[in-house]
Amino acid sequence: MNSRQRRGVILLLLSVLCALGAFAGVLTVISDVNSKVGPEVTAYRIKDDIAPYTPLGPDRFEKIKMPERWLPDTAVTDLRRTQGKIAVTTLKSGSLLQSDMIVDRPALEPGQQEIAIMIDAATGVAGKITPGAAVNIYATFSGERGGGRAANQTPQSKLIVAGAKVLAIGKITPIENQDDRGARATDGVPITFALNTADTQRVAYAESFAQHVRLALVAPGSAATPDPRDRTYTLDKDK
């Protein structure tokens, strides 16, 4: 073997050693990344915005893969957990589906309907009303709204529904409240009730035409139904 052949062999061996070194470096980087990222697991992402209290189904979510170590403990990894559930609040498109975003669909008794209305957070809830509580629903009317004979009545406060069952309470949401002083920003809370047909109509009417709708918590064991003479109040009663 002459000197030129020896130089060729040496260069070949150096090339092989460099290639092995580069390959070992790549393996080291991959191993380091895997140690930091870890194995991937299945999770679910919300396809489109979902309104509060909307029943959930598998078609509303898309499957994704993400590192297990980056997955929150509350992440939903099995869509069977969404069966019989509803959204707690507005679920935004692209958000990771998590268990604290959904709740069991409220159970209704025969003849009941489910209705949700927005209540002023400061005057209507005050943080003391919880699911399962019984409340009286009051509405105040100016006497100039509602049309028909109601337009000639004096301002009054009415007990719309006595002993309404609270099914769920949503998250505080900024809303614009319109009253005699004009529009003003305030915080509202969506409250879901279980009511019969007549009471559902009363609540819907009050939300549309009353100046204010307020809730009064009924103490456990108290009679929820007041005397019929106390269902309507006007200032004339105090004269």
C-alpha cells in the first residue's frame, strides 16, 4: 500500500468516525427532547364556540395529540365523560376541553322546564345562592311598560315565582344594563331554574318587560309560598 492509498484509508476512517459522532449527537438530542417532552397522549379541542348550557356531543370536539407532561390534570381524555353534560360557560373554539368546563345536565321533574335568565350579580345573587336552593323571584315594573292595561298602572313590585328551584349558576359576565338612567355596565350571572310552564312564562315575561329582576333566598324549611295579598307591592300600601 503506497502513501496515497494510506492517506485515502485514513480519510475514509475519519469520515466514518465523524459520521458516527454526528449520529451519536443526533441520538443524544432526540433522547434529551424525549426526556423533556415525554410520551404523547390523546386530548380534545373545541371545534366551534359553544354557548352556555348547551348539551354536548362528540361532534363538537376534535382529537389532538400532546405531550403527557404538558396535559393539565383536568383535561378530558375520554369523550364518554361528556355524555349527559352541558357547558358551564361559553366554550371558545380551539380551547382544550377540561372537566371544569362542563357539568351534569340538571335533572327535571315531570312537568318542569329548564329556563336560564341573566341576573344582576350585585343585587340578585350576592354569592349566597347555590344550585339546589329555593328562591323567590321578584320583578319591578315602572307602570309605563308592558303595553295594554299595564301601561296605566303605578310602579309596583311583583312576586313572579315563589320557591323556584335553582339548577345551575354560571360565571359572572359583563353586561350592559338599560334603565331610566340610560345604559350602564354591570356584571350579570346566568341562573338556570326548573319551573312549570306557567312559572316559566312569568319569568320570561319579567325578563323582557321588568325594569329589574331580583332573587330572594328562601331559608330551608320555610314556607316558600307567601300570602296572595303579599304578591304585589306599591307605595300606596304604605300610606
